[in-house]
Amino acid sequence: MQINTATLTLKTDKPVNETPTKLRGYIGSQFKENILLHNHYDHEIYLYTYPLVQYGIIEGQPYLFGLEEGVDVITQISSKIKELQLNKTYTITEKLLHEKTYDINTTPQKYKYKIITPWLALNTKNYHKYKQITSQRDKKIFLNNILIGNILSMCKGLGIIINHRIKLSSYLNPVTIKYKSVLMTAFTGEFITNCNLPDYIGLGKGVSHGFGTIIRDQEYVDDNNL
């Protein structure tokens, strides 16, 4: 299924050494009328769907990533963002909007993706299951199945039907991060799959806060061995 995406990169007068959560909070507060920017109707009623606007800060450079209706949203607000008032104030010196359409589906070809921000794979329930697994091989299988589940959940949230089995292999490294003031185990690394996915899309928990962001390794050559 064809999915429209857009990445709005905000170049600033100095590196933004803050969290995507801060960026999301600021943008959401500036455009409260647009639910897709903050995913809640008021302080107590939340929009529990796959986020169509996601936030990130990579190497000090903030960006917004939109899918489908989210593309229109970030395009509309682009001209109105003049600065970012986070812990510090950052002046916007340049904006780059890049739009691209992806056909998200399984293919005969395989793709390699880098997980460029920590992937929050584990919730309370499956964290305890993960900790009880002693074999590294079984842990890898367990995480691969979660990652496949995250891809399927993302597809379901976008109204995409996957008709063929998703195949996946990975190389993952555990890291400890703080999410909503709680220390959690997350993962960085890379994976190979037969599913075509957009650059900068998020998988797992906390994607609207910049977690689980992936980009394709353009140098990868499919050796037909998955």
C-alpha cells in the first residue's frame, strides 16, 4: 500500500541537545488545535492510535516526521515555526521539507535497517519473559518476534494489510534509557527484513517521542540469505 511521508528538518542556530519529548511538548502546545501533533483531546483523553506525527533529534538536529494526514499537518505548520523554546531557545535558520511515497509491503527483496534511536521493545509483561530466557539464541528469537509484531502493529495502524509472512533477522545491543522518568531496557542495532519500510518511521513504544526510529542502509546488498 502506498503511504505518503514527509520529513521536516529544522536547522537551528546551535545544536539542540535536548529530548524529542521536549520538542513534541513545545510543538504540541503551539498548535493545540491539531490533535495529530500531541495525540490527546484534552489533559485526560488520549488518541490511542499509531502516531501520524513523530518527533526526533538526531545529532543535535530536530525534525518532524509525518505519515498520510500527518504530512498535511507538518506542511501547514512549517512556515509558522520560527523558534523552539525548550530548556533553551533555538532560532530556526532553515527548514527542509522532504516528501516521499513508500509502498509498505513484503517483497522478494530484503532490506537492511539501522535502529538509530533506542527501540523500546519490552513492556512489563514481556520484560519478565525476556529476563527468564537464558539462551542468547532464544532471546534473539523472542526479540525478533516482537519486532515483527511492531511492524504489523504499525501497518494495522496505517490501514495496511500484509498478505505474506514477514521474515526478519537482527543484531541488537541492549541499552538502558529513561522513558517517562523510568529506567528501561531498550535496544539499538540493525535488522534485515523482507518488508519495505519508510526511513525515519518509528517502531515499538514511544515512537512519537523519538524512540525506535529506523533508516535503511543504502549500501546493503541483498545476498538472498535471511
